[in-house]
Amino acid sequence: MKNFFLFLFFTGMSAPFFSQNPAISGDAFAHTYSIVARDSITGEMAVGVQSHWFSVGSLVSWGKSGVGVVATQSFVNPAYGPRGLELMENGKSASAALNELVSKDEGKEYRQVAFLDNKGNSAAFTGENCVESAMHHAAENFSVQANMMLNDNVIPAMKKAFNDHKTLPLAERVVEVLKAAEAAGGDIRGKQSAALIVVGPEKVENSWEDKKIDLRVDDHAQPLEELERLLKVARAYEFMNKGDVAMEEENVEDALLYYGKAEELFPANLEMRYWKAIALANSGRIEEALPVFREIFAEDDNWREMTTRLPASGLLNVSKEDLNRIVKKP
């Protein structure tokens, strides 16, 4: 029976929500600490998690724009994710949805689960058989939960961090909460993986638009440091995307502004510097663009060849003379 459930799990197939005893025979371990949260101003919702377990984000964090978010951990029953979101989408509150699923779960005493709906209602459950230190704190717009922690200080530290960082964007605020948990003791086994998702306040038409941020660190010596770095990169690329849109709209000044902000966040990235140079050239500021191009080509000459291909696509609008000046080798 155990091998059968393990087969179901590792092949991605679904076992029944109710299982025969032993109720957790095929469930993955994801002993961890996490937060589900909502920004009361923007309406964005997030899940942040860190664990000493490989690829924790593939199991614990679930979310859907305009609906809610779910964290399911300890001895993970992944069904809490999609089924909880379905219940909340159909109008049940976080508490009602969680209670319904917990009442049907024979392995509930091994579970730790948190739901948060799009109105900011949160609910959490910690089974009696979760490994100590295990507890949760559910409040308006957030819930923090942890099991297998080094001590009982983790949850109070997470709660304090969430309340102390109200001015930060939701994603950055969630990272601060995770960092506070780690500083307070964190997982008794150490650290290995982390994840962060953010979904929007309104339902979206296309599934690929659902997650505004979707970051995973599956295996790393310092997963929270890496998660924080990736979030910074993600923010830089948000500016890059805005710059690209501005370029499409032939709004070169806005493109320059956005590309410049991206470069400030991620100055070592050649592509961010490159598209800023392209925007400068397109605005007729060739003399400003030339030294930027030269620095980039010196680091990677493929960008020189790339530049020769852009005029045909309408992405670089300069005279042949200026193009030759840009791509000329020293």
C-alpha cells in the first residue's frame, strides 16, 4: 500500500482525499514555516515558504488571482491547494473552506494548513501530531504557521515582522517575514529551499496571467538570500517589460526611464544596459549610446551581431551611418 501511494505521488497522480490508515503513508514531508498574506491596499495575495526539504514550493504554495492563497505543509496533502481554491472561488470563506476539507481528512492530525481568501479572511489548522515546535497565528490579511521549528519564537517573530513592514510591497514584506523566522531559529534541521508566489486581486482570463510573481529556490545553501536576490531581479525585469511596452508605443523617454530603473536594480546584467542603449540611439542620443554599446560589446561581442539585426525588425531606427558607428569594431 505504501509503495502504491508513493507511486501516485511521484508520478503526479492523485490519491483520494480520504485515505485508508495509515492516512499519511504516501504523503510528502514538507515540515516548514510559511505565510499567507494579503495587501489591504492593492488586494494582492501571497504565499512565502522556507524549509529544509527539496523544492518546497512545488508542494506547499497555491494561489489564484481574485480567489485566494493556500499553504499546505507538514505531511503534505496537496489536494488542499486546488480544492481549497475551488471552494473559495465558489463563495466559501477561508474558514469554511478549510473546515470542510479538514473534516474529511483522515490524516488531519499530521497536517498544517492555512487558507486566505480575497477579502482578507484567514484560517489555519495545526494537527496534534505535527512535530514540535508547531503552531500558527491567523489574523486579518495574514496567517503564519510553522512546524518542526527549533523553538517557540518563530511564530511571534513572523507576526511582528509582518506588522513592522507595512510600507513594503507585499512580496518584499513576505520575504522579511521569512527572514525573521529564520533569525528566530527557523527549521530545526536547517534550510534548503524557499518559494514565493503573488497573485492579483482580480480574476484573470488567461491562466498564464495568474501569478504576478512566481519564484522558487529548490536547493540552495542560503535559500532566503537567493529568494531575495531573485525577487530583486524580478523587479528589474518588471521595469524591463514596461520599457519594452514603451518602446512598442514609440515612447522613448518612458522607455529610457524604465530601462534605467532596471539597470539600477541589476547593473551587472548586459541585456538591461543594452536596451537602454538602444532606447538612447532611437531617441537620437547616439553620442550617449556609443560608450554603452562599446562596453557591452567588449564583454560579449554577440551583442554587436544582435545590433545589426534589429533595424530589419524595427527595433533600432537609426541611419546606416549611425548603425556603422555603433557596430564598428575598435
